[in-house]
Amino acid sequence: DGSVRTSTRPSGSLKPVSLTDPGHVVEVSGRSFVAGVLPFRVADVMANNATAILKAHLPSTVTVSVERVKEPEAKAFGTGSGIVLFAKSSTGLIRASSALGKRNVQAEDVGEAAARDLLQELEHNTCVDKHLQDQLVVLMALANGASKVLCGPLTLHTETAIYVAHQLTLAKFTTTPQDGNSVLLECAGAGA
């Protein structure tokens, strides 16, 4: 009852990564959604407020487009709302932010929170956002060679991932402060 048997072949070693050129933001896209008993208007308000804030703070050449969605009952469980935003750069990098609606929190405030979080990520002028930096540590540690990633201030999750990855693989990590609160995270991978 519930047994699985599998067989895999090694895919070879991971290649190191170099993410050091953030480029400039060319577009922001997103999705503002509601589900359950919440009216579509809530998604519209979140999207409108996020869009207005982003347009006020980004160059006029940056396109901002946020889709508004009322999730069908078959796809959603319960009632809720939220917004996700993605900033794409001229070098193809994507940084993201999100905010979830909560009881007694206005839809305007949810849209604003997501927009301000994204703007804060973009201010660091880095290649990855705070949600991705810790996820890359394991891959950098396992890569065969030297990896480097331009990050914002290291999160506690990232610092923990560096410690654990070093203990498990003996990969060597270094951090070098850069301009504007950014950090160059480098790793001599273990080559697994």
C-alpha cells in the first residue's frame, strides 16, 4: 500500500552560475486575484493601486500590466485575495513580490504592499530577489566551479542555507558588500 520504486541516472555535474548584471527594468506584469465570496472589484482595486504606485516610481518607458482575475469556484478553496508582481529586466532576470489580502486590511493597502516590496527589491539593483537568494545556495554549493550572484542584503534563510551547505558539501562561500546595500555572493562549488 503506497510503495513507489524508481531508478534514475546521474545527469552529470551542475554548471556554475554567474548572475552579476541586473540590467534595467523593462516591464512589470502581475496578477491580482480574488476567490470565493469576494467581489471582482477587490482584485481591480489591488491592481489599480499597485499599478499607480509602480508607474509613479519607475521610468515612463517601463510598461506595467496587472491582470485581474476572479478564480472560479472549482479552482479555489475558500475565500481569499492577493497580488503577485514580476519585474523583468533587460538581461532577462525576473524579480518578484506578492501580498495576500487579510481580514480588516483594505484592498488598496494590499496592492500598495506588493508594489512597495517590488520597488524595494529593485532599489538594490541586484540579480535575484530575497525569495530566490537562499534557493540558489544549494545549487551553487553543488556546482562544479565558481558561482557568483549579486544579491540584496542576505536574508536569515540565506545565511542559514550557506552554513548548512558548507557543512554538508565543504563548498566555500564568500560575501562582498557592493554599492547600494547589495552583496556579491560567491561560491567555490563542491562539484557534486
